[in-house]
Amino acid sequence: MLRHFVSSGIVLGLLTVVGCFSNATLGRKGPGRLSVGDIAPGVLIQQLVHGPPLNASNGEAVQVIEFWATWCGPCLSGMPHLSELQVAYGDKVTILGITSEELSTVQTFLASSAGNGKTWAEVVKYRMAIDDNDATGAAYMRAAGMSSIPTAFIVGKDGVLQWIGHPASMDGPLKAVIEGTWQLPEGN
């Protein structure tokens, strides 16, 4: 019985590290699939829930489109780091977290405790939005063959998709895209 609990704990730990509903395709090309090197699809949001308004000047920044949910442990654990990146890069990057959850669910989440006497609204320093009838999820996540969250897409100033992966692994690529030193993988 103890062996079962230990095995279950290891499996749950691995799921937490890998992400919710892991998928190993991470942007590999396939027929009709969205891939690194493609023009990034537009972002359709129902409502901006948190952060400063999106405006025309945001188009001059590198964009990070991150898909998340309030129930996803790896998503929540990555939010402070995404916030640090947004603060560090300022106007050079626009991070937008997108969820398909109900507005009331996200508002309740943002008002809830993130620990250390702060709410999630105080911790999160980037924009969060509600997807417009899953249009952005379909254009990015499903088109790229991704099914795990959190998943981030880095879009260069030129509108070209530069990188797809887990947000915890994007520091190097994001820095290189912002600095203009990122090289797309061969074949793109």
C-alpha cells in the first residue's frame, strides 16, 4: 500500500513538473500546423481582465502569448516568474496570459491569496485576458498541436512565431528575440 502512495506521489510530481496534460510535439511541423517561423495568428480576446490596456504601441514589442488556467498548478507556480520578466523587460515585451475560463472565475482567482499576504492581482504584473470563444486557443494551441498548459508562444516584432514551449524554459529564447540575436531553427 505504501509503495502505491510513493508511486502515485512520483507520478503527480512529474505531472506538476511537466505541466498539465503534457504533449511532446512542442511545435513540430505537420500538415496544416502552426510552427515556429510561421506568421503568428491574431489574438482574439473577449475581455482584458488584468493589466494595462492593449494599444497600438504594444505592436512594437515582442509578444508572449501564454495559455493558462486557474486550476493548473504549474501555471500558478510560473506566474511570479512571468511577472519578473514583464517588469525586467518593460515596454520591450508584452506578456498576455489567456484563459478560456469564465470571467467570474478569473476575477475570484485574482482576488484570492497568492501567499505572503498578497493577492494574485498584486503578484501578476502582466496582462490577462479571457479568450473569445476559444478562438485564440484554436489558432495557437490546437493549430500547433499543443495540449498542455502552461504553454507560451513568443512572437517577434515582425509578427513571426519565434518559439513555442513551457514558459519556464523561455528565458534564453525571449532574451535573444528581444535583443535580435535569436535564430530560427533550420528548416523554418
